[in-house]
Amino acid sequence: MNLLTKQVFLFSLILFVFLTLSESYAQIQGENVLNAPIDISEDFENYQNTFYLADELASFDPKTGKGTVKYIRANYETSQAFNNMLMKPKVVAANEFPAAEYAAAPELPFQLQFVSERTIRIKMASGPQFRAADEESLMLVDGKAPNHPELWRLSTIEGGYKYTSSQGSVELLTKPWHIKIYDKEGKLLTSTLHSNDLKNTYTPVLPFSYVRRNRDYSRSMAPVFSLEPDEKIFGCGESFTQFNKRGQKVILFTDDANGVQNETMYKPIPFYMSSRGYGVFMHTSAPITVDFGKYFNGANKMMLGDDVADLFMFIGEPKEVLDAYTDLTGKASMPPLWSFGLWMSRITYFSEKEGREVANNLRNYNIPSDVIHFDTGWFDVDWRNDYQFSKDRFNDPVVMMSDMKEQGFHVSLWQLPYFTPKNTLFNEIVDQNLAVKDRKGNVPYEDAVLDFTNPKTVNWYQSKLKNLLDQGVSVFKVDFGEAAPFEGIYHNGRTGFYEHNLYPLRYNKAVAEITKKEKDYTLIWARSTWAGSQRYPLHWGGDAATTNSAMSATLRGGLSLGLSGFSFWSHDVGGFVTQSPEALYRRWTPFGMLTSHVRSHGEPPTEPWEYSKSFLDDFRKADNMRYELMPYIYAQAKESSEKGLPMMRALFVEYPDDAGSWLIDNEYLFGSSILVAPLFEEVVQRDVYLPEGTWIDYQTNKVYKSGWHTIQASEIPIIALVKSGTVLPHIQLAQSTQAMDWENITLKVYADERVDTAAGILYLPDGETYRTLELTKDGTEFKLDKNQFNTNIKFKIEWVNH
């Protein structure tokens, strides 16, 4: 062996050891840890893989929108300059044998479809597809998306084709291949990135492409689009990191986040919207990682686990984008009125005696509330879900729930889809093949995980819930669902690669549908989601720490979920993990009361009478505020469910032309007209940004103009302001929604002296939809222009700040 051969051998050995150690280190760091999020971007950074760069439109029929795109092959190669090593993609020749049998530059399917005047669908494949072409998608409302090419006018332009609708246009350029999206004014919103677009930078950036893994020849698509200067990105589900995702790498993989202050998510959603006026739905349940300009700030790289790229792109302002996205994936069902009342809970009430005591105390202390929730301890063994009330601790649950109903309470029960080996149902589930299997035919975990792709499992599961619904249960807590086995083999023949993220949607759907069938309303209380789960409200924010920073992160998560198609969302008031400090709980309470739904839950004590007398009084005041605002809340909920809007919405949803609104993540709009600024520290005042217009403090009636103000909280420790010109319907205080008198409504008018008209909406419990209330100033008072409701309703009108 000569010297050169020895050096080559030694280098190869060192390289082998390095790669082996690197792989082992990656596994230690989480790659092989049970249910750790899968980061697909690693495959796009593995220089042993082969990359195929979208290059030109090889064929195309502009009338059908179908054609093929030619891809050129590239590998990463090193280049050195003054002791600096770069890895850049370089076009290479084919390496397959026999060479004549395989395409060196494959031409693969491409299709443009038009769902609506503002919704474009781009479909691409990285190879032949043997799945059924007409396969329905659980993420889409009707299983499939419509195609309306007649809504877009086709024209020929230099170098390609142009499609134009009333809302925007799409340019398809042949070589270099590009898709360019424009708004109706002609502003470029975003464009695919070709390798030619990246020649003016030394930074090695991967353009629109797909990767072929050398370990198994599997493929994944990476649609890469431009990011423009000052562009901001929002959404991706209940994300607790910085609100604006520009500059972040986001992993979309359902995970038990174990808190609200890290980058993993209970509720990832493959949808985001841009401040430039568009949104994107990545239609897949495979793992996804999106680099929103983190590595290269001009490139938005969507790395899809799937070997198909199926993108829906929506043109418009935030409200229009959300409406179009939820037209496609579903709008939230309208929850029943009582669900908007206070849910009282802790982890956990263990007995009928405890539950009755809590119900009685809520009434004795005049704490308005509608739901008593029994968490993990209503079974014989805490956490061991068998769908049976403990006979030792619940004398007669049917009578208990009937008595609570007379008091104005509904009962909620906790459960989960995992069954431990000691569970009495474990053998039944395994023997009847109701659980997810592994490649050996066993259950992958020690627990049996219900396989909701099996209709037999769904029927078995729903029969258990039906028995409880028949007994008087009103709603189920749909806990967990983030740990569907990634390596599992599911009844439908698919693996966890596609079913892991889809599991929460199947789980949500199964519970919501049996509840709808038996109770005639759609309602759950769920933690995990995927795209489409918004159809089955409602969801809550997971296990927050009992800290100021957790309270702040909770808001960011809720705002992000609201920008992902979810109208209804809640959180554990005071935090979950340990006993909430009284001062924090006092500030968190009105934040909860001004959210779509509200629940006190966590480590005991959570009941307000278990704290000081002053806290009890403060809790009651915040709760009373919510119950008196119920007509406003209920009407806003109805409008939100019809339009795909979040009840707790980012300021820019209502004020997209207000540049400052896009920068705010510590305030929100509760419905369309109330701006809320929680106190995230032990202070009595805070800086508040107010969008365009005039705003009136809900508690003090002080008037503020738009811009920044330092505002002091009043009796209730939160800052809430009402847009001038707003009518807020109120109702007389009652201890439950069941006891409310909807025939007497007070219309509170918030208007400064220059305002001559005011408006609001009202939705009655027996109504079909909400109606508009329009009032006109007449001297020193406002009068209702027209009563659109039945004559039994009496309206009292108050100009509150006059």
C-alpha cells in the first residue's frame, strides 16, 4: 500500500467514524426519542442526497392547466476560498445504471387549478403516483376541492401564460420556470425561486426543488418562494414563539408540547398568511418544516415530507384569506350558548361529593358558571380511562348530573385515546384489532392507541361515549392525541408518516360527531389539532406554567391559532402546572373572561373561594363582566363561525391598513369591537397601541385617539377599550346562561360627541343568524332605527360615555 493509498484509506476511515458518530449524536439528541418532532429540513441539508431543481415548463395545456416541469439534477460540492469552505448545489450527470433506463432530467406532473376567484391550487409530483387519483382528503370540507377555471381569464404573455380573476392574477413562465402571484392592483405578492434568481448572492440557496434520499430513494418536495422586504408571516397553528414567523424555522409536527413556551406545538397547522396579502395552505399530513427566511431572508422554503406538493394559495386581506381557507377546510360549528359560560375545574374532582360541593359553592358565592368539569379522577383509578364512573365515589352519576342541570350546570368529562396494560379495556382493544400496530403486528407502545382509521374502532369508541351522553354528560375533554405512533401501521394501510399529524383530526371528529348525533350540537374540549380540526370546536391551550411569561406566550399561541382558521379557543386561567400565585391568577382571570371560552383549571386550588376574600371579589367582578356581555360574545361568536374569523383576533385582522397593527402581539381584539390589553406583570398600567379611530375605555369611559398611550387599569385588572361608534348589547346578570332573560337587552352605545350613528350585532339563542343593530343620535340620546327582532324583546338604550 503506497503513501497516497494509505492517506486515502485513513481519510475514508476518519470520515466513516465522523459520520457514524454524527448519526449517533443526532439520535441521542432526539431523532429516535419517542415522538420527538420530525425535522424534514435535515434531509434537505444532507449533502449525501441528490437534489432536483425545477428548471422549465416542458409541456403544458393552458386550457386544462396540466403539464410537466423538467428538473435538473444537482449534488452539493465543496468550494474553498481563503480558508472558507462552502457547499453549493452543482448540476451533475446521472449516476444510475443502466443509464438508458432512467431519466437524467425527469419531466414530472404539474397542474394549476382555480378553486375560486382568490384561491389557486398548485399540484406537483416528484415521481409517479400510484395512489388513487380521486382519493378524498379528510382536511377538505367535501373531501375534494372544487375547480372553477371559468372564473379566471386566460391570456398569452411573453414567455408564458397569464390567468386573471377579479381578485388577482397568476403568471406561468416557461423558461426559467416561474409561478408569479399578483393581487388585483398588479402588485407581485410572491414568486417561485429558480436557480437563476439566486446567482446574485454567494449564499448557497436551494431553489424550488425536491430531494431524493440516497438511503432509500424516497423523495420530498421543497416549494421555495420569494419573501419581499418588510414581509411578515403569521399562523402555523398554536405557535408560542415570536408572533411574526419571518426569520424562524417552524416544524409542523403534532407534539405534546409540555408547556406553552417552547417551539413544539400541540396544534400545528400547515397554513400561514403574509402581510403582503396572501395565504398558503400546504395540503399534506406528512411532517413539514418551513424556513421563513431564517437561513436566507429572501427565501421561503417549504420542506414537505410528502413526495407531492399540493399548495392552495389565497389572495386577499386577512379576513378574505381566512374566509377562503375555511371555505376549503371548514368553518367552526356554532357552539351552544351554555359553553360560553364559565367552566370550573381542577385536576381533579374525585367524587360526586366534591362535584356537588363545587356546584353549590359557585351558587352560594354568586360566581356565574355553566360547566363542572371532572378531570382524570372520575374512574376507579386516577388516569385509567374505562368510561365508567367509580362506583365507590359516585353514588348515582345520573341523578347527580340531573340535579346539576337543574342548578344550571352541564357536566364535562375527561378521557383520552391511550389505554395502559392495566386498563380493563386493554385486552379487548388489542384482541379486536382496534389499536395501531407496529411492523411486527404488536402494539408499538406499552399503551394501546386507538386506531381511528378503522371504522370498527370508531364505532366501539363512540358507543362508550354514547353511554355516558345518555347518562347526562354534555361534553368530553378530548385530551392528548399528539402521540400517534410515527412508525405505526394503521388499518387504512398507511403509516404514521401520514397518520401521525392526521390523528388529532380523526380524534376530534369522532368525538364531535357522536356528540352532535346524541345532543344536536358540536362541542368538544380538545388539545391537539391538524388542518380541519376547526370544524369541531373547541380547543384549549395546553399545560401553561403559572408565570407571567407563560401568560404572555399563551396569548401569542391563541392569536396564531386564530390566524390558522380557528374561531374558538380557550386556556387554563391562572396556568396549569402548579398552584397559581394569587396575584397572577387575579390578572389572568379577566384575560380568560375576554376569550371565546373560559375555564379555571390546573393544580388545586383553582376555585376562587380558596383564595383571599379580595381575590374572590375580583374574580366575581371579572366573571360578572363576561356574563353581562354575553349577548355581545354570543353574536360575535356567530359571526366568527360564519366567516371563519377568530373571536380573539390580531389587530391587523380588522385593521390591515394600519401598519402598527402588524407589530402588536400583546393585545388583541375580542370580536370586532373590544380591544383587550392584559396585564402581564404586577403593574396597574401599561402601554397600549390603538389602531385608527377613537377608542373608549370600557371601565372608565375615558376617550383615546389612535396611537400609543399609557393606560391605567381600573377595578378589573385588565385594559379594555371599545371602538367609538359601537353598540355593545348587554344582558341582566344571571348565575348561568340558562337563567338569562333574553327578552330584555340593554344596548350600550360607545360614541364620542362627533359620532351620529352607532352599530352592533345581536344573535338570539333561538335565532338563525345575527342581525345588525343601527342607532342614530337624536339630541342627547341614541335611538334604534328599526327593531329587526320579535316584538317581545325590550331594548333599553344607554349612551354610556355621555
